[in-house]
Amino acid sequence: MATFSPTLQFQKRWLAAPAAVKQAFHQELSDIIHMMGSDIAAKDYAFTNPDFGRTVSELLQTQQTESAPAKKFVQNIDTTPLSDAGEAHFNPQDLAAVEARITSKLSAQIDDFLGEHFAQLTDDLKAWLQTAVKNEMAKYK
């Protein structure tokens, strides 16, 4: 018996897919199962989504337009030129405070970025582990 072992890339994309797209796939599979169990000829069978590819494309496009803008790792900072025609003098305490604030903000962004990606990596690895264990256990049935 052949076994199906999806790649981590597939699992990552599936887990990231919008719920409406997943529902469309489930509906399409249900339609196929129903068609195979019925006496209706394949050419005469009416699927729930007549053009499945277009339906998924529309759902994905709708999701992209409705979703919030992606987080930026480094935000743009409005800057003022540090020097003009004359010589600029800065207070060392002010420079230290600016440096501390920039470091703090970038550190928080790094923490958010790594936390988000490690959470996704953890989910991917758990899904892979579950699939691998099921495939190994299926050998003993």
C-alpha cells in the first residue's frame, strides 16, 4: 500500500491557508467522494464549485485584501538631518537616550519576529512528527 507523506512545505502552506480555502478543498473532496459513490456519470455531475481553481483564487484574493498589512521587521524611522550648514553639537546624554530607545525598539522587534517564526516552526515540526508516527504505526497494522 502506498503512503502519502506531505513535505514540510506543503504542511506549512496548508496550515497557513485561510479557513475559507480549506473549506473549499474539503467541499471539493466531498463532491468527488459523493460522485464516486453515486450512479451519476462524471461528465454529468454538478460540483458545488463549478470552477474550483477560480473559486480558490477568488478566496485567496479576498483574504489578501482583507488581511492586515504584514509586519515589518525594521520600521522606517522619520529622520531629521543631523547636520545642516553649521556645526551640530549634541548632548552626550541625549545621544545615549536615543541609542537606548533605538536598541530597545529593535530588540522588541527581534523578539517578536523570532517568537512568531519559532511558533510556526514548532507547529510545522509537530505536524511532521504526527505524520511520521502515523506512517510508522501504519506499518504494524
